Amino acid sequence: HDPVADGKLVIARKAHLILPTHQLLDAANEARMGKNKIGSTLKGIGPTYMDKTGRNGLRVGDTTLPDFKERYTKLVEKHTEILSHYEGFEYDLTEKEASFFEAIEFLKSIPHVDSEHFVNGYLREGKAVLAEGAQGTLLDVDFGSYPFVTSSNTTTAGACTGLGIAPNKVGAVYGIFKAYCTRVGGGPFPTELDNEVGENLRALGHEFGATTGRARRCGWIDLPALKYAIMLNGVTELIMMKADVLDTFDTIYACTHYEYNGETIDYMPYDIISIEPKPVLKAIEGWATDVTKITSVEEIPAKLNDYIAFLEKELEVPIKFLSVGPDRAQTLELR
């Protein structure tokens, strides 16, 4: 099916456009930072947000205005002036610009809407609206592991500011997490397994970045970080993914606390970057059973049920769904 032809895909007029020069600025800045780089996807997101907050950005709705090309040229001139200060950074804009304007024509073929009226209209009609967030809570620009973060709010609050809906319109909040922990790019990772166990998790979980293909860093589940994410998002129910990745482990571990500055704490400290806390790990007996074939709750191994019960007790939020494989059919409703 073609979602555009079916009328199922619309795009918000107020969404900001990523220009080719935004991507170049991203790459130039990351190259300049060397070993201190953030681990950007190099898609131009950071520079686009800089223009958004600086009130220079171009938005989807601008593409239909008669002076769009003029506005585009003006912003590109500003960007190329900045790029001239990056010594030794070479680029060719011609090919990128041709692709950009091709994409703009495609964007213009999709209906543009004011998301605030569009979504609130559905809510007024009593229809169900599902908003799906991108990226993890710890990449949130305000409450994540700054500066190793993205440029936007990746929490539930981002649904309100991103779509134009009031906080009191938000109903159930599903927190999606893996049975272990991963991170792409730089930044703190107290439970990281920089060893053969981590390599196994990466191979079994096919842990490579969706955008860049980079190998994800892997480690044991981090409960202080997960509790923090649950609190920030107001999570009402949890969904645990990739339980099958832990199938072959006789023993798995969960970080319950951190050792930090001579103390044992159960929260994420402010300066987690400069003084990375040491994880306090609890050993848990693995289920050592292939769970990818199970189709009912009754077939869940006892030790996996124990792991679920342990997490629910620690997190104080019920786990509603359990994923035991990459296919949608490999999802079990627990309650």
C-alpha cells in the first residue's frame, strides 16, 4: 500500500527542515572534536536545532511559500560562512543540493497539517492516538547524560511539545526497554561489558545502530537508570524487549546500585561523566532455554518469570508485554 495515496501519511507544517549544509556542519564539528566527539549520527540534527532555537530555521510549511528558494539561499550563505572557519574541511554541495530539492518536491506531494489541530481533533472525537518516541530517555537534551545527548526532548514531554498536545491529554505511558542495556556513540555506561560477554550480547541481539550501522555498546540492565527513565516519563506499564538474547546465559546480572565517591547510591548522580560510578551487580540464574518458539504465557520458563518478577518488584511498574524474538508474533501479553 502507498500510505500517501491512501491518505494515511501527513506531515506537520511546523517540522523543521534539515538542509544539506546542516549535515556538513555536523560532520565538520564532529571532525574538529576528534576523540572528544559526541558520537553524532551526522544527519544534521544538532545544527538544525541550533537554527530552530536561533529562529533562523526553515520549516515544512515554508516549502510552499513563493520566497522559499530565497530563504534557503540566505540560510545556506550563513552556513557556508561558518564552514569556511573549519580549516581543511572540504565539501561539494552540488550533488547534495540536487537530492535536497528532489526531496522537497516529494514532501510537497504529502498533505501538510497543523499537528496541534490535527491530533487534538482526533482526541476530541474520542479516537485513540498513539505517539511513538524516538531514542532513549538518557539522550534527552535536558535530563539525559549531557553533553552525550541528542538535541531534543526524548521523554513523554517531547510528545506534548512535538505534537502540540496538553500534558493532561496523555493517558497510558508505555516504557519500552531491553532485557539488557545498550548505547550507541560516546557517553557514560556504568554496566558496559567491554569484553567477550558484551561481544556475545551484540552478536545475539544484532546490536548495530539503525541510522549509522555502528556497533552498539552492550551491558547488563541498569536499574538506577531505568528507574530514572520511568520517573521522568511517568511510565504506567512496561514492555520488555529481547528476552531471547539472554537465552544462552547461565547467569545474568542486574545493576541495583552504584558505588560512587565512597557511597552506595541508587540514583544517577549529576556528574556521571567525570566520575563514572561502579555498578553493584546482583547475580540472577538464567533460564538457559530457547524462548523464541513459545507462543503462550504458560510456556515462559520459570527462571524468566523470576527475572520478570524481580524487575517488577525493583521498578514498581508492571511489565505488560514480553518480546521473545524480532517478529511481531513473538510478543506475549503478560497481563
